[in-house]
Amino acid sequence: MYAIVETGGKQYQVEEGRYVDIELLDGEKDSKVVFDKIVMIVNGKKSKVGQPYVTGASAEGKIVLNGKAKKIIVYKQRPKKGYRKKQGHRQGFTRVMISKIRTSAQKKAATEETAEA
């Protein structure tokens, strides 16, 4: 089972037990993150497509790392003018380990179990 999550203006495919590198989030290492904008959940015949989001679905994870990506070089030059400009950039990212992907039915079952116990 996997889900398509929207965060930071982009969509990412997430799966339980795997990590994903996303746009930089505000949060410390080992803090919990909940993604509630689930575009699609793929689970065989139980797949759900949102319009635009799947209602009641969420993905939970933990921040593993706040880091920077590999440096890219931006080089500008105008021929015969003596204009040269070299600039580097490192994009920040957050690595999140996905622990749970839940649908609304799974959330109801989990709350009923805690109520019974």
C-alpha cells in the first residue's frame, strides 16, 4: 500500500517503512509530522482517489534529517562584454520516515479498539 501526498506544492509517493525527501519543513529531528493532504491511496481493489483529497486519510511520519542537497552551480556570461557571474546554491530538504498510512475506516477501527480497552 502506498499513498500520494501533497506538501510544499509538490506531490510525493510515500510508503510505510520508507523515507522520502521533501521540501524543508519547520521541525526538529525526531519530531512527528502528519500529512493530511492525501491525493490518492493505492491498495489493490481498495484504492481511493480524492477530489481533490481523500477525506479522513492521513500519513504519519518522523523527521529523520534536516539537510541540504548537493550544490548546483549557476554560471552566467555575456560574450565579448567581460561579464561573468558564478553562483552556487544548496536546496534545503527534510527527510521523513513514514510510519503509518491511515484511511478513515482504519482510524475508526483504531478509536474503537482504544475505547474497548
